[in-house]
Amino acid sequence: MNRVDGPDAGPSTVDPFTLEIILEGLYAAAREMFVTLGRTAKSPIIYEVLDYACGIYSPDGDLVAQDNGVMGFLGALYFAVQEVRSKHGHRLRPGDIFISNDPWTANGSHLSDVNMVCPVYYGDRLVAFTVNKAHWTEIGGKDPGSWTADAAEVFQEGLQFPCVHLYRAGEIDETLVEMIRANVRTPDDTLGDMHAQAAALRVGARRIVELCEKYGPDALEAAVAEHLRRGRERARRAMAELPRGTFTVTDLMENNGVGGDPIPVQVTIRIDDETFEVDVSGNPGPVPAPINGTAVGVKAQARTIFKVVSDPHGPVNEGNFAPVRCVTPEGTLFTAPRPAPVSIPWAY
């Protein structure tokens, strides 16, 4: 994991030594989550391809630390955490774990990428969320492996988890587990990956609680606030180095993957003193093939791209994404409405 640079030091209610120790502890926790998931998963696409990511988020749902395999997940876990806060924030309990893969709300990619989120408590105080996203080799649908190159709607692509409890106060929902088992072709591998994700979440949660036990939850909160402030400051400095103006790139897809005419696509980037705006207006509508994307996917990738072009070597946190804005009118190839198929949105 990347480290916080000394020159970025700023005001904080935690002394500099404790601040750095807490932040290093959070980085280490995210890394340990990543290693745990990789070593306990059953699917090669996780432990060999590294198609997964693990992160730690603040109680407000801001990215604090993350370890990645697939870099496209760098900006994506945020939406999984925010969906939990939106749907379940008023009734969170210690031991809860939520599962989701909805491309239109919590995911931004295809159904095979499954999010799991765990609220972390110190006593009765919510101090963080641990979260991960991993590609399940099999999640049902009409084709083995759940990549459906000719799907006409999302219902053909596999199971959909609309941000529901997998664990309630530490007790697994056996009914949900049996539903998953009955609807996938390789239940042992699929459920093995699911349990590996849960184990990684708990490892991260334990490490965060240990930091609270040693330094106190107030110190953790102050360290995270300073970390986010530094991220915003780095983003502000990086914006000053980017060229100002409007930049549009266009391309042409040969067809929609199933057939038909060529499809023109475009993305416009607008950069001013304060914002980095990604605009997918002006694109054709959704197609009856699984190359469609969603607005959440656009927002997630915009965050990743901005980090890459602005501050690729610095530590990542929510503050890095402060300048990013997205224009995502519904009804384009990039922002297809439900129930458009979305198995392979990276095709363009």
C-alpha cells in the first residue's frame, strides 16, 4: 500500500506520530484483507487473476484505504458502501454483512462482481466499514461462467443481489445461501468465494477494533479526517497541473457483439480550475446485447481515471476524487436503464 508523505502534514488533533501509526495500521489492515481473500478463495479468477479489491471506509462512506487487484475497482467500492448506508443505515448492527451486485446502484459492473460490506463497531459506536468486491466465476444465468455474450436482458446473466443481509448480527442467512446454492452450477466454488469475502471483512474489522483499543476511536476519527484532508489537497495541487479546456474523444465499435451496424461512441472531458468533468452525453441508446454500461459504472471509472492522471503514486482516499463530476443522462449505451444486459461493458 502507498504511504502518507511527510510534506503533506497538516493540522490534526492527533500528534504526528500517532497519526502515522494509525494510518499505517489502516493500510496494513486493507492489505491483510486482500491477502486473506486471495488465499482463501476457491476461484482462480480471484487468486490468480486478482479480480478483486478490498477497502476500508469511514462511517460516512468515504474511502480511507484500499488494496486492489483489478484497478477498475479503485473507484467502485464507494457505491457499495453508500448503498448499505442508504438502505440499512438506520438499522445496522455489529456482525451484519451485506451482499450486493446490482449494476445500477451498488456495483457499476456486471453481476459476477459481488460486493460485501461489513459495518465495524467499537462498543456501540460505528467506526468504519470494511468492504470488498470479487468476481464470482459462476453466478447463474443462461451460460456457464455467467458471461453471456448474447444476452438480451440482465435476467439472463445471473442472480441479482439488491443489497441484502447475508449475516444479521453474526448469524448467516441460510435461506439466502440455499437460494445461491440452487441457482449456480458450481456451488462449492461460489459459496467458497462468498465465505472467503466474509472472512476478509472480519479480518479488517478486527484490525480496526485493535486500533481503537490502543489509540481510541476519537484518534481514529481524527486520523481519518486528516488523511482525507490531505487527499483533497493533493487533488487540488494536481488539478493545477492539468490542461484547461474541453476534450472529446470518439470511436467506432464494429457492432454490438451480436450483429448490426457500427456504433459510434464518445466521451467529453472538461477541466477547469476546480472540476474534472466526464460527460457521456450524445451517445447512442442501449443495445440488445451485453455491452451496455450503467451510470454508476461511469462514475466509478471516472474516479479511477482521474486518480491515474492526477496523482498515480500518492495514497488513495476519498479526498482524491473531490474534483470529479459526471454527466450521465439516462438512456445511452453508457447509462442503460434496467433491465439492459451488462455482462461485458468493458467491450468499448
